[in-house]
Amino acid sequence: MNIEVFKTDVTTIVTANIIVSEIIKILPHAVVNFDLEDCDHILRVEANDICKDAIVKLLHQLDVEFEILE
């Protein structure tokens, strides 16, 4: 299982749910969640095959400010 972690500017559950839904459309077997209580508003994506470029493109399309955490 691979994990990608993103620091984001997402602050509302509504926005987080939209992003999670959109990621699941492109990665249907992924486990996707936000930790909005964390000061970095962390987005985690877990899947066997993660297309990081597709997630980055989607976040850009949704005007989400983010940083990939290594």
C-alpha cells in the first residue's frame, strides 16, 4: 500500500468532502481522508497504485493550495 500526504489550505468539511469524492472518481480503490484539525489540514491518499500527477492536477483544478509532504 502506498501513501501520499499533502499539506493543504482546505478548512471546511464541505470542501474536503468534494475533494475526497473527486479523488475517489480517479482512484476508486483508494482510501482518502482529511485531518482538518491538524494545523496543516492534511490530505492522505492510500492505494496500491497512486497516480500522484492525477491528484496534483485535480487539486490545481479545484484551486487548492497544497504541498506534497515527503
